[in-house]
Amino acid sequence: MSSLNRRFERLILMTDAERCRNGEGAPLVAQNDDHGVNGLIPQLFTSLPALNEAVSCLAQTTTYFTGCFPGCDVASSARDSSDSVVHAQELETFSSVLTENDSVISNHPISSESSTVLSESSSLAITASANHDGIARASVGDPSDITGAIVQSSHNGQNGISIFQGLIERAQRTVRGSADDIGWLKRDPEMPPVEDGTEQFIEILDNIRHGLHKLPNSVVYLLVPGLFSNHGPLYFVSTKTSFSKMGLTCHIVKIHSEASVEKNAKEIKDYIEEIYWGSNKRVLLLGHSKGGVDAAAALSIYWSDLKDKVAGLAIAQSPYGGSPIASDILREGQLGDYVNVRKLMEILICKVIKGDMQALEDLTYMKRKEFLKKHRLPKELPVVSFHTEASITPAVLATLSHIAHAELPLMATLSDGQPARLPVVIPLGAVMAACAQLLQVRYGEKSDGLVARCDAEAPGSVVVRPTRKLDHAWMVYSSLNDDPSEPDAAQVCEALLTLLVEVGQKKRRELSMKDE
């Protein structure tokens, strides 16, 4: 820097002498001022990089914030890039001006040193103005390098904007969730309307509680369990026991509840055919949760093989249109992707539970829309839909669901020698209440904890909408503190199937009248 100072000092002295000969006034810098040249030059060249960093930082911050608004797009970035090229051309012009000045000054007796000083000064100035975040330093002699460096900086800026916009889009998709999908079945004009059968159901249920049972013995009753039922040994057991006491033939389908819908549909189809050929009786199906979706899929896909073997279908608390819980967990492009939520669910279902990830994916709105576009329930099939709303009062925190029992051989009683049984209970009611509260606050939709009420109505079915607060697990697992004055799960299932029989009789009369 000292050599540069001396050269610049000589240049200024030369300029002052020329100005004095022309009578233009006092010299630019006093010759005896020790802080003149020696203080000016270091201050000038040390302040430029700091100023450049501040301006560059401000420009990048502005670019990022501008990218948050809809008006910022690739076109604007392209304009910025073209402006950068113009700036590079201006630098090139400035370089040529400096070269011309060098040629003029070279006629002076001390022009060689002055030309060197100007050349070095212009080079340092342009180098200091280059971007410190990745723009390659370029000399005046190679303006193409400056252009390429600015274009590269513009490209890096676009990448930063894309990352920031991607984060914003993920946040918006996460917050929006399933708001646009819930209740899509009711909004689809191609879906047939439903019929309200709540009053008829309540009348049937009241008759059952007074000992009037109307279920015929001419059919076989097939109960289809839902997701994770393999891990709850008492799933539908109380209903089957109640039916057996009435002398009715009742079976619980033995399927892998964590398998895909189409796989279970094939197994249910085989199960129906086996029952029909073994008993020569038609089958009435009652599916709960995903079991209702599996049963409906079996009748939709294989109706040509099953139409003479099935008398009707009742679905209880089934996500026929899809589940917001499954959709929110598995939807791609959300903030949850950063913590691999999908991978965690895959480990839970596939590794821990030994199930198929497709079982949960089949319950998302996207998969249900795709399936129902291809496979619709037959119009001649009697269908009953049942859905409820979970209670979110503090009292449900004390609700315990009886899902299994543990046998203790060492505690066998002396009277009969049978091992003692201890109930295995878990607070399913509290879990369902928490989920129902979440769906209510987030989407404003009532649900049983897992399924929104508007998504549980199969198009063209007779719908039962009880006012009693029942969560998703109540239908299949008895509670230790059930109110004895209210109907139990077995009686509700009996009433649903009785209603289904009456709906089937009505539909057959309507079809016969059309044929006549």
C-alpha cells in the first residue's frame, strides 16, 4: 500500500502542477499535510469492502422477502439477470474510458507511473465491488467473467427463493390439511343422494330393548372388523355372542385387518362364497371402520359373482369417503416431511404391527376418490350407513375400553379349576375425544374421533344419524362404565341389521314394481 500511496501522490502532484499552470486554483491536497494522501488512500480502500458487504447483504435480504410475495416470479429474476448484464457492460465501458485516459496521460513525462497507478486503482475498485457471496473476482480486462459471475449470483438467488417458497408452500399445505376434501361425497353431483332412516332405526332399537327381535334366521350374519382389529381379541365378540344366544348364525371374518382394501376384498369375497355354498343361505354383512370399506369394496368389485349370495350391507363408522387423520399423516409436501412422519408410520405399521402401509393409504381421500370413480356400489344392493359423534367432555377421560383379557393360571379358583381372567383395558375414549376435539377445532367438523360424520355416508344408502355421543371404538369394544339405561353395542348392531332387512324388502318391492 505504501508503494501505491507514493505513486498516487506523484499523480496528484502532477495534476496540481498542471492545474496551477492553467490557473485553475489551489492544489487538491496540501503538500505538507501528513494526513492528506497517506490518510485518504487507506481509508478509501478499506471502507469499500465493508460497504460492499452491507449493500450485498441488503440486496439478498430484499430478494428473499420479495420472493415471499406472489408478484415475485422467474420473470422478475430474469429481469434482474439482464440488469446485471447491463451493469457488466457499463463496467466494460468504464474500463475503456480508463484506457483512453491512460493513453492521454502517457504523453506526460511521468506518465508511465501515473498510468500504472490508474490501472491498479481501477482494478482494485472493480474487484472490491464484486459480490462476496460467490461472484468470481474479475479484472477490467475480462468483462465476460464479471457477466458470468453476476449471472451465477442471480442463479443462486433464484435457488434461495425457490427454497423459501417451497417452505412457504409446505406450511400452507400443512395448515390447509384436508379442509378441501372433507365431505366431498356430498358435493359430488354424480353421487346418488342418501335417505334418512334415523327415526326408523330408533323405533327398531326401542323394540329390541323391549324384547322384540325381528332378525330372520334365513340368512348368515357376517361381521367384518376394522383396522388393527387383529390386536384386539374382543373385537365384535359381544355382538357375536348376543346373536348366537338368539339362535342366529354369525361369523367374524378372519382377515388381516392391516392389509390393503383390495386384498381384503378378495378374501371377503371368498369367505362369502364359502358360507353360501356351505349353508345355502344368503349373507348380511356388517362392517365397522375399515371393515365397512373392505366389505363395500368386495361387493363393488365382485358383484357379478356375489349378487345372488348377498342380501345387504351395513357400514358403521366407516371412512367411506376417506379419513382426515390418515390423509393428514400421509399427505406429501407437508412440514412433516422434514421429520419423516411417513417413514415413522411405515415402521410402526410394517415392522411393529406387521401390516401393510397400503392399508392406511387406502383410507386417504385421494385413494378413496380414485377407487370410487372405478368401483361403485350396485344400485340394487340395500345399504345402511351409521355414524356418530364422540363426546369431548371431561368425563370421557375416565372411560376405559375392554379390549382383551389376561388369563392367570396360578390364580385358578378351587371351585372349577379355571384360570382367573383379568380384563385388559385402555383409555380409548380419551384418545378418541382428543382426536375429535382436534378435528372440531381444525376443520369445524364433527366426528367419532377418526371419521368425520359427512364422510361415513355411502351414496344411495339409508343413513342413521343418532344424537347419542359415541366414539369410534364403542361399537366393537364394551366400556367398563356403560350406562345400563342405554342400548349396548350388540343391540345397536342388531337394530342396524334389522333396518337393513327392512330396507332390502322395500327395495325388492320397488324393483318388482318396475319390472311389472
